[in-house]
Amino acid sequence: MLDPREAAAWSLTLVRLYPRLSADDSPLDDSPFEPAAGPEAPHGIILSRMRILLSNDDGYFAPGLAALAEGLGSIGEITVVAPERDRSGASNSLTLDRPLMLSRAPNGFRYVNGTPTDCVHMAVTGLLDFEPDVIVSGINSGSNMGDDTLYSGTVAAATEGYLLGIPSIAVSLVGQEFRHFATAARIARDLVERLARAPFGAPVLLNVNVPDVPYEALRGVEVTRLGRRHKAQPVVAGKNPRGETVYWVGAAGPAREAGPGTDFHALERGAVSVTPLQVDLTHASQIPLVSGWISQ
Ligand code: MN
């Protein structure tokens, strides 16, 4: 747990970062962030009590995380616990072979020398003296569709929240230039507001991919299933300065199953994709097959 003095300092930092949280609502000159633009949240009393934990896999300094904090700062109390460096591709990994350290960035964000899963796990199971109402991970620089979800640290941070019983949302921006984080932040705000207004009624883990376009240019929101990719590109070999062979993991494969109803298809037509995920890897339909095979 944070000691009370540290917690007080932390709250003060958040008020300084997100002036709308402060009682007198007076903007502070040295705040590195402007309060989020856009309309005031409806039902402010309920929404202002929302406690939102943010994380990501691109690192605490990533522009997508700042955009998310700014976008959600108008509707809730923001706490950020994110990895100290880019841990994209970390999947659902916990660090068990060394101690983890919590640090504080000048903007109030907390960061950990661990994985996205470590961050959410630490925050929820020991760091915070409250349970977040919702966890949002992102905004990732790049898509997390189809098979990507198995490798993604962005999805993993949200999955950890889900496993700990908290509604969780992973948000990724799909494109090459990443110019419209604000679009994805607004989608995240829409979804969190919706969760506050209309609780889902079941454990929920949403994987959200947003086209990198202005909000007005989005072509709707589609609830989808995951598509599939072709096999990944081969590893790429090269030489390091000492003449030793080194390898880079190759690019993800192109979309293979990308028909109507998939996340790939939604993005292809310029819509936001929202895929509900689950964690049970059991291949239930193969249980009879394996039972027959194993008893031969
Ligand atoms: Mn990433």
C-alpha cells in the first residue's frame, strides 16, 4: 500500500494534472496537460466517482497513454501504472525472478520495471487502496487484431484486470502514422461512460481497435469476432558489429480470415471494432476426440 503521505502527494499530482478533479476547478499554470476537450460528462456525480486505472505496453512515456489520460480525465479519477519501457509483445507475463520497483514520472504517472501484466497486477493487488471501477490499456501504437491478441501486452494488461474481476478495455490505434490518438481516446471515453451508465452485468474484457482517422470520419462501431492471420513472416537474420549473426522476429502475417463479422473487416471498412474476449483456452469441441484417442 502507499503510505498516506505518498497517497496525498499522488492525489495532489492528479489534481494538478487533471484540473477538473479539483474542487475549485482552477487550472494550474504548470500543468503539462490541458483538461480533456469535449462536452461535460452527463450524470457528473456518478461519473466523477469513477476510478480508472490506466496501463499500456508501449511504456509510460508513450503518446497514446497521455492521450488516454487526457481523454478519460474529464470523467474519472485517473491512476496510471505502466511499464518503464516498451514491452510490446510481452503477452501475459509476470516477472517472478527479480523484484519490481515502482517509480514516479514528473507528470505523476507511475511506472514499473516490469511487464504490462505486472503493472496491473501490482496496482490492483497491493498498490492501490481501492479497487478501480474500470481498467483501460493503451492506446497502443498499432493494431491488435486476430492472433495479435495472444502476443499483445496491451491486451494482456486488460486481461489481467479482467482476471482480477474488473471490467477492462484494451484500445489500439490502427494505422502507420498514429496521428489521431484523440479519436481512440474519445472512443475509450464513450465506452467507459457507457459502462458507468449501464453496467454490463457480466465480467467484461473488450478488445477495441480504432482507425487512425478523425472522430467524425469513423464509419460506426461494430461488435466483432477475432479474425485470423496467415503465418508470421520468417525471422530476419543480420550481422551485429562483431560479425555475429542476430535475428529479428519477422512481421505478423497478413489477414487470412477477414470476412464480415471479423475485426479485420470492420477496420477495413473504416469502423471501430469491439471484440469481447474470454480467457478459457479449452478446445471444448475436441474433448471427445482426445478422449477417444487417449483411450485407444
Ligand atoms: Mn505496443
